[in-house]
Amino acid sequence: MKTQETSVRAGRIAAMDPARQGYLLLRSLFTVAPILFGVDKFTNILTDWTGYLAPVATAVVPVTPQAFMYGVGVVEIIAGIAVAVRPRFGSLLVAAWLLGIIVNLLALGGFFDIALRDFGLLVAALVLNRLAGSPTAAGPGRGR
């Protein structure tokens, strides 16, 4: 029979596990960042996001560039919430979204450095997906 002290000690050991720490860091990152960037699509405080939009995007979806960015913002906010609630699903949503951003940046040209950075984020989102499926990293019954 486990004593309370044994359970506390096991919890501390689990919290110190590098896989668990990595999972928590990535889950926090991919919850907060998409929500913040999504909100900024409505305010343009960080940058004028329409400058990163390839003209082909508004040719496919015939709306103004700012209206397109409003849609992008909504998707990013949903993706961040999805990571918080269902990290296995949300991480794949973020990875797919980042792939779309990379394709857009490559079509636009001139932003290859940002496309490369977003590729690194895509790989990190896939790592989060793998960790979310691990009971050691995500914790028992978590990750979904």
C-alpha cells in the first residue's frame, strides 16, 4: 500500500522527468503563442500581418487581405485552445497550420528565413504530438 509520502515522492520524480518537462514546455508554447498571434491579427500591434500574405491566397479566397487575416486569427485562436484541451489533436492542427504558413511564405518569396523558422516550429509541434501520446510525458490519461 502506498503511503502519502511515497505518492508525493513519485510525483516529484515525475515532475523532474525531462520528457514531462519538454511536454509541458511545448504544450504551453503551442497554447499561448497561437492565441496571442491570433488576437494580434485583429490589432496588428506586432506587425502588419497582411504583408506576409501571398496574393495567391486572396485569389483563392476572394476577400480583402485584412479579412483573410481575421480568418487566420480565428483559426490560430482555435488551434491554441485545441492544444490546451486536446494536445494530441491540437498539435497536429498547429503542425498543419504551420505547413500552410510555410507554403504561403514560399509562394510570397523573400521570407525564406521565417519559413525555415516555422519549419522548426512545425517539427516541435510534431514532437509535442508524440509526447502527448506518452503516459510518461503527458501523464496517465492525459494527452488525448
